[in-house]
Amino acid sequence: KSKAQQKGRSLFFNESINKQVKRDFLIESELREALSKNEFSVLYQPQISVDSGKIVAVEALIRWYNKILGHVSPDEFIQVAEDIGMIHDIGSFVIEQALQDILHYNVKHNATLELSLNISPKQLIETNFAEQMIAAIEQFSFKANLVTLEITENIFISDLDKVQPILKRLRDHGFRLSLDDFGTGYSSLSYLSNLPMNEIKIDRSFINKLLVSSQSEALVKTIIAIGQFYNLTVVAEGVESKAQFERLKHYNCDLIQGYYFDRPLSIIDLHAKYSTHDVS
Ligand code: C2E
Ligand code: MG
Ligand code: MG
Ligand code: MG
């Protein structure tokens, strides 16, 4: 390579790093104001029973739209929110908004739609989360057994001791607990025997490869069997095609979530799309 080419490359490299640094900086500074500027919203993605074909639950997914940054994915900003100590306030916002929306939905449609909430490990450990959660459902007269708390598997080997009693307290109070992104962590199986879970969610990456890799297919089949062995609800996330759905049905997966049925919906679209008739 010529000097000029090398220089061009490193210039480009520096520029792209520079751009990323600027973006990170902006995300951090804009995030601090986002709550007070009302920039967050919550969408709801249906989870469908494979047996009945009916919607049984929705997963609340946060969205952030900022004037300068545009849409920022939670995969990008949740980590930052954890780092700058904003995850508690953002988490509370999602919990309250979602409880309010789904309570209203259930009253209006005379339904018992369940609600899944993503809980960041930091949120779980660093505050009196269990007491907060209990207070929140009491405030909205929401039933604990209609609320599932999703905790990602990719965390807390080191925090297991701290997490265990908090999860136990929540479970004892009647909340359902779900292990999100199952299969991607280092010790999926030991989590299952050490934590009081009700549900596992097979990570999207396995569902993606379900029909193209026999290894992934074997893995999915095995995860479903393990879930059944432990008496857990098994949810497949990221289901995008009928063929994937049929295969998961064949292996007796319980619930299906993904673009094949629905993208995450605004509460208005959820009301419009699912009338009492469709709800179990
Ligand atoms: P997750 O909990 O594993 O959520 C599933 C993600 O997969 C969501 O991305 C959802 O929009 C996406 N998805 C669902 N079906 C499909 C599909 O068929 N195809 C594809 N390609 N994607 C699908 P999203 O909304 O961008 O959220 C990303 C992650 O951010 C979530 O992963 C969760 O870990 C985190 N997150 C989202 N909302 C919250 C929140 O309120 N609090 C916390 N702590 N984390 C959140
Ligand atoms: Mg989740
Ligand atoms: Mg997941
Ligand atoms: Mg995820």
C-alpha cells in the first residue's frame, strides 16, 4: 500500500472514531434531559400462544426519539443510562407507563393481558427494587401474577448472591420471572437451577438460524425440552416467518413473539388491533 493510501485509511479511521465519540457524548448529554423533555415512549409487542393462536401477553419496549440524534435504539442507550445512573428513573418511567396502559387495556376489553417488563441488572441490584415494584402494582391495582420481569442472562455471575434474594422476594409476592436471551450466556443451565424462574426466552439469534443450521435447530429443540423439564414457559423471540413458527410449534414451544405476528405496537395500535375477541 502506498503512504497516501495508508494515510487515507487512518484519516478515515480517526474520523469514524471521532464521530462515534461525538455520538456517545451527545447520547450521554441528551439522555440526561430526555425524561424531562418527554422524549421516551413505550411500545408493546404481542406474545402469541402457539396452542390457541391468541395474544396472551405483551412485552414493553422503550423508545427514545431525540431531535438531534433521531431514534436511538435501547441496545445503545440502556447501557449509557446504567453508566450514568439514570436507569432507575428511566426504568420507573417504563414500569409506570406500561402498568397504566395495560391496566386500562384490560379494563376496557375485559381482558387479562399479561405484561412483560425488561429489568436491567443495575436496576435490580442497586435500588430497593422489589419494594418499588410491589408499591407500583399496588398503586395501579395491578395483579402481580400478570406481570413478568425479564432479566437478561448475560449478567450477574458475580452478582448472583445479590440477585437471588431479590428475585425470591418478587417471586414470593407473585411476580413471574423470565430469563431473557436464553442460551447466549456462559451458564444458562446453572441459572436455571439457582434462580426461581417461570419462563425462558430463546434468544433471537437461534431462531434466526433455526431453519438454516441443523446445529441451531438441535439447540432450539433442546432448550424447549429443558424448559419443559423445569416446568417453564418457553417463549421464542424474533420469529419472522411462518416456517419458523411451524417448526417451533412442532417442538411444542409455548409462546411466540416476532415480526411474523407483530412489530412492537403503540398502545393505540394495540387497542385497535386486538379486540376482546382475540384476547385470551
Ligand atoms: P429484548 O428484551 O431481547 O427484546 C427483543 C428485541 O427484539 C426488541 O428490540 C424487539 O423490538 C426485537 N424484535 C422482536 N421481534 C423481532 C423480529 O421478529 N425480528 C427482529 N429483527 N427483531 C425483533 P428493541 O426494542 O430494540 O430492544 C432491544 C433491547 O433493549 C431489548 O432486548 C432489551 O434488552 C432492551 N430494552 C428494551 N426496552 C427496555 C426497557 O424498558 N428497560 C430495559 N432495562 N431494557 C430494555
Ligand atoms: Mg426482553
Ligand atoms: Mg431477548
Ligand atoms: Mg436482547
